[in-house]
Amino acid sequence: MFKTLKTAWGIPEIRKKILFTLFIIMIFRLGSVLTVPFLDTSIVSAWMEEKASNGNFLEYLNILSGGALAKATMFSLGVTPYINASIIIQLLTYALPPLERLQQEGEDGRKKLNRITSIVAFGLSTFMAVAYYLTLKNMKSDGVSAVKYTEGGTGIFAMFVIILSFMAGASLVIWMGNRINEKGIGNGVSMILFAGIVARIPVDIGTLGGLVLENPNEYFIKVVIYLLIFVAMVVGIVFMNESERRIPVQYAKRVVGRKQYGGQSTHIPIKICMSGVMPIIFAMSFMSLPSMCTIFKEPDRAATEGWEKFYAGFVDFFSTRSYSYAILYFILIILFNYFYVAIQYNPVEMANNLRQSNGGIPGIRPGKPTSDYIQRVLSKISLVGAVFLGVVAVFPIIFLNITKIDVSSMGGTSILIVVSVAIETVRTLESQLMMNHHKGFLG
């Protein structure tokens, strides 16, 4: 592998793409430490340390931004608006015929969809910037707000500067991701997301080391077990990402003139983890809504009756530390996985395409029997992939409850994102090497 990297580095065209990608990542990391004016970052960091923990949605957003959200920097929103916009447009593509037609128009259609996605992302970044400003306004320490108003001013100027800074940062991140797509290696947004999560790993390793040094008798064995499980999860994710179910396909023979065509045997590859991390993102977004309410109103757990008692019980039921949360989270991941696979694969269309190309599955009649067979295979594969994703997402919650060790960037979702992006980047490099007639990673 290192020899292949050396070979890739020796190709001027690929070397320029790698250097350009690294340059964009450096700019992203620089923007992740540039704080926004009119904010007391010490108050923001203390508030986020208390609220963004135990695997809740705030911690998830902080992970995606590479820790920038907890520091209130220019890139606090990171790629989150673009990811959410991509999910929304992808879902609407299957619900709105005009968007579906754009998807089928090839390269031009995809460019139009990308522009629509960017517009939606800008709208979401505006909403998120305003929401984050209102959250910052409510952050207080000893009665002092995190927002520093100018002396004698109304705070309107500070509000506009803060909101516009967050919006500009989100737009710049999206722009940098598009530049990586054009001139770099791999998917731009995925690379920025990868860089943000990886940047948090040294901090979390330092946290583990600090726990061991502080109390070796209690934490040494726990940390060793955690690291072993971390390695096992990486291996398991790589294995599941590469695993696929192959449906055999046989094409009928055709004689045209003196030549014979067809008669080939091939297969339809179906990935076990075909939906990637999307079901986890959907489920986490849904499950985090109750806990997000605590940002605006803290529950009164001393209440014994009435609305306050119900609200406190409701928030505790959806607490990320509770096993009720883990169970519902697991079930939602399975449901969203089936939903995502259903909109990605159409068994009827696959069966029709096979029949039109004179192909068929051995032992299965064309038409409805073929589509029913593909549907049964998809259902079984979806269940295996969904259970795997559920275990990856829920296991850190259970481990946190047992060991009290909270390292966000080394959790199941973060590992899944990092490994998936790494595999995707390796394949991109492999294709670049093959185009230059060099032996690649997979050869």
C-alpha cells in the first residue's frame, strides 16, 4: 500500500490533486479556530461542554463541525446545512416528478440538482445561524450573556455580524467542498466531514490518557477494552462495507447474421450496508427533538405533579443515557434503513430492465416473479444491514452507561463516517491510478 502511495505521489496530476485537497482541508481547519466577533467563547465552551454530551444531537453537530460549534467559530455550522439539504432534495426527488426528471437527464440534470441543493443549503444555513444566535443569546455565566453587546448599543449590529458570520462560514465550506470535487481527490463534502471528525480524535485520545493517569486502577482496563472494541468496530465496518449479495443473472443467446451475442453469466451486486450512515442520521435527528427542548426550558425534576412532572419524565425518557432511548433509537434505525432502501431500489424497474435486455435470474420466471424475488432478497439484506447499523450506533450508548467514558469522535457513528469516507477515497485514488496505467490499492 505504501509503495502504491509512493507511485501515486510520483504522478504529477494525482500529486496536484492530493496537494489541493490538503490545502482546502488546511483552510477548513484554520476557519475552525477563527472565532466570531461579539462572542465570549469561554462562556460558549463551558455551556457546550455541559449540554453537548452523552451522544445528544448537539454533540453530534459539534462532531460534524470538528469541534467548531463548541468554540463559536466561523465554520461552526460546518457541512451540516449541505448534508441536510442533500437529504431533503434526495427524498423529494422520489416524490416530485420535476426533480425526478432532472435526475434522469444525466450530467446536466445533476448540475441543476446540485444548484437547487446549494440554494436549499443556504436557506438552512440562514435558519441554523439564527437559531444558534438565539441559543448563544441565552447562554449565561453568572448572569453574563455569551453575546457581548457594544456599550450603549441595542445589540442589533452584533446580531447581524454573528448571524452573517455563521452564514458566510457555511457557504464557504460548501464552496470549498465543490472545489475539491472539481480539482481534488474524493467527494469534497465527505472529505471536509472526514477532516473535522479526525481532528477530534487526538483530543479524545488525550481524554482517555488523562483518565488512565488520573485513576489507573479504575480506567486502565476499561480504556484497553474500549480501544480493542474500537479496532474491532473498524474491522467490522470495513468488512460490512465490502460485503455484498450477488444475484446471478443469465442473458439469453441471440444470433445476428453469423455472430452470436449474449449467453453471458453475470450478477447484480447488492451492498449489505447500501444506505450507509443515512438511517443513523435520520434516527438521531428524530430522537434528539425532545432533548433539544431543554435548551429553551430546563425540566423541573423536583416537581411532583402537573405539567412540570410530565415534562421532566418525558425528557428523561428520551435522555441519551437511558436504555429506553437506546431501544427506540435501534428500532428507528431499522425502520429508516428499510425506508431508505425502498426509495433507492425499485424491484419492478430492475425486473423490467432485465427482461428488456433478454436477461433473467436462473430458476425465476421473468416479470412479477423476478421482482418478488428481488424484493425478498432486498428485505433480507436490509435487515442484516439495519441490525448492523443499529448495533454500531447503540453500542457506544451502552458502553457509556457502563464505563462512564465519553469520547465522541471514537463513537460508532463517527467511526462509520470516517471508515466509509476513507474507503471511498481509496477507490477514487484507485481509479485515478488505473487511468494512468499503474497498479493500485486493490490490485
